[in-house]
Amino acid sequence: MSGVRQPFGNDPMDDLNDDVLTHPDQKLAKPPMYKVVLNNDDYTPMEFVIHVLQKFFRKNESEAVQIMLLVHKTGKGVAGVFPFSIAETKVKQVNDFSKQHGFPLLTTLEQE
């Protein structure tokens, strides 16, 4: 063997291991969740809202129709609930998609 042997207990990795704290009884907090909300307007066709719900939120036709009707009747409806970064991305995707197709459909975030 080549190299100099270090005396037992002088392993440089020991210093790293001493700095690790473990708390097996400590629970990790769940991240806050955010609702992606579709807001009603007088111009976006119902069929387009259904398409958005199927395309971006993977809703089947029945679920998409139910949410669309809720948006139409009450002014808003929840398309899904996600951690912040995913919800933020969905809002941007839907708002951009709606603008590209000439519709004012507005999607917003609400903390759960």
C-alpha cells in the first residue's frame, strides 16, 4: 500500500459526520397548496373552457362540463389544486393559451 496511514480516529470524514443532526421525530410540513381558479367572462365560449380543462388539467368530458357550468353559474370554478410552482405554471399556460386564441379567459391562484 502506498500513502501515509492516518491514525485511527483522524479520518477527515469524521468532521462531516459530526455536523449532521438527526431528528427522527421531526415531521416535514406539507407545502401550501394553491387552487387554480377559472373566472367567468362574457366572451369565452363554453366549449373553449371545456377544452382548456381537458388539455391542461386532464379532466374527462364529464368533469370538464361540471366545472365549466360552475364557472358559468357562480362566476368561478376550481380547475385543480397544486403546490405553488405547478399552480403558477398552469395559470400562465392557460392565460397564454387563451390570449393566443383571442379569448379573455382569466385563470388565477388562490391559496387553499
